[in-house]
Amino acid sequence: MAADASETREFDIIVYGATGYTGRLVAEHFVHEYGGKADAPKWAMAGRNQSKLEDVRTLIGAPDDTPLVVADAESAASLEAMCKRTRVVITTVGPYQLYGDDLVAMCAKTGTDYADLCGEPAWMAEKIAQHHATAEASGARICFSAGFDSIPFDLGVLMLQEEAVKRFGNPAPRVKGRVRKMEGTFSGGTAASFKATMAAAAKKPALLKTLADPFALTPGFEGPDQPAGMMPHYDKTLESWTAPFIMASINTKNVHRTNALRGHPYGEDFVYDEMVLTSPGEMGKAAAQAIAGGMKSMLGDGGPKPGEGPTPEARENGFYDILFVGEMPDGEVLRYGVKGKYDPGYGSTSRMIAETGMALLESDAPGGVGTPGSFLGTALVERLRKRAELTFEVED
């Protein structure tokens, strides 16, 4: 069994990486959203350096008695000790392929729930193979990708499919995820993870097959051919040009894993892709081509570094708007929207992973290595509506 209320553990949640930029925002969410409230979890901040943890505690206005835990990614013993003290570990210490191996192993071993911001599919596939059975046995829920990649997409598809079953009696065999608008930056951690993944693939070309495989996270199951989504094209249904979306590679894999772990409620013939909507006409085509050409900038040296991020004003002014289109065999179309306040890579992501941790505390899902959609589903949707300023709604 995973750690639960009947098991004596010192904390409900530990935020590991609280001295980093995103980790600090996660800790800040607990201070502002739950400070002094009846439903507040017993939580602590963790990192490598006691004095830096003390500085962050003061900076975010946390009470002076907020517990601090020293743990180091290079010390498996310190990670195991941390895991044994808490029911849930939230970790923002990435790239996970560089710093996450021992923490996942220790959570699986000790029956401690885990949530991260991972967008590194080759590493995730490796961890599924290594730890899924152990986590099933211990009851630990190892929940990858609990930020902008991939919660809005994973849960957006789940909610659309639930509505499709209500309206039409069956799930939509074809769903399109389309980013309509987005203001904000990807996090420095996301960029670092992308670079680390590409560096690993350069050393081990076999990883490229994993990166390209839509079903890389569903071992033992391979569905129908999926759209590649790598070139601009005109979408007749939406009457708009579309461009490749840099995060589609990880999001689509997580959507298929959710479908598989839930017993294929979307069907075994389910087809899904993600792209960015531009506009009709030549201007839309030019914009789509420009987006496609700019994807390689993720490998550049610009943008925030790990530990850095935008100003509070930039976080506050960010947002995203994602459309999901379910196409039924008889021609019926269902549209479903997911919108988030705050910039996606920092402000919204920090709230999403914090609420994933809270939802794990209340979940009775069995253990294993999974996704927010497979473990938490609509319970997490309701938390995000209430606590993280996301909207999920049908668009008629």
C-alpha cells in the first residue's frame, strides 16, 4: 500500500527542489493557497542546502516553523530518508534523466507517491520498465508530467471523451489538440531537458526510435498509425493553417498511456495529434512555416536557464487556450476548451503540480508508473478549476 493517512509519516507533501525557481513557486502556492486553512497539508521544503532553504522560506513568506529537509540527488540514502518521512514527494529537480533516477527508485521502494514535471519520454520509458512492477507492489503512484506538459492535454482529452460518451454513446476515435493562443515562455528546465534528451540521443541513436514512437510509453500495446505533426498543413475542419507543436512529442505519448492504463476507454483505434493553430490564408501559412522553422531554437542558448524565470508581472500576464476537437464516425464534431491563467511554463505549471500532489493525497488509485489522467482524472480537474484557475468546458 502507498503511504496513507493510516500510516504514520511526518509529512503529507515534501516539495523537493524548493530553492530552484519553479520549486519556489510550488512552495509559494502552498503558502498562499493553504496557509492557515483547515484543509492545509502537513508540508515541508527540501533541497541540498539548509541556508538556501531558510532564505526561500523567508522570501515566500512561509511561517518560520515551516519544516526544512536537506536531501541531495547525488545521495540515494538522503533521498530514501526523505521519502520515508512523507506521503508525497513533489520534485522540480530536473532534467530528470540527470537527477531523477534515485528519487523515482526510492519512491517506488518506499511506497511514496511522486509527481514531477518530466517531458523526457526516453527516460520515462526506461523508468516504466524499471519501476512499474515495484510501484504496483508498494502502492506508490509515480506520476510523471504533472505540469503544462502534459496536464492540460491529458485531462483535456479525458474530459472531451467523457462528454462524447454522454452525447453520442461512444468515445471519439479521432481527437485533435490545437493550441489556439499562448502567452509566456517554456521553463528553463524544459529547455534543459530537451537539450539533455537530444544529447543522449546523439550518443545512443536507438533513443530516436523511442522519441518518434507515439506508443513508446505503452509497452505491449501499439495502436494505429498516428499523424506525424511535423509539417505545416491546412486543417479543413477548422479552416485554418496549423504548425508543429514542440511539446506534442511528449503530450501525445502521455495521452496514449492514460488511455492504455485506464483500459482503453478512448478505444484501441484512437488517433490523436497536437498542433498550433495559426489562421486561414497566406498569412496563416507563413506563420505556420515560421513556427516550424523556429522549433530548433529550443537547442539554442537563449531563453531562461534552469533556476531562472520571468518576472512576477510576466507570469501574471501569461495564459494559454487549447482547443480539442473530437470527430465522430458519422461526421458529428465535439469541441472542448481548456484555458489557463498565468504563463504556462512557470505560473500555471507550479500550481498544477502542487494540486497534483494534493489530489494524490486523496486518491485510492493503485500504484504503478502513470499519468495525471490515469491516476487522478476528474478529481484533478476539479482541483485545478478550484485552486489553479484552469477552465475545462464544452464549446457548443
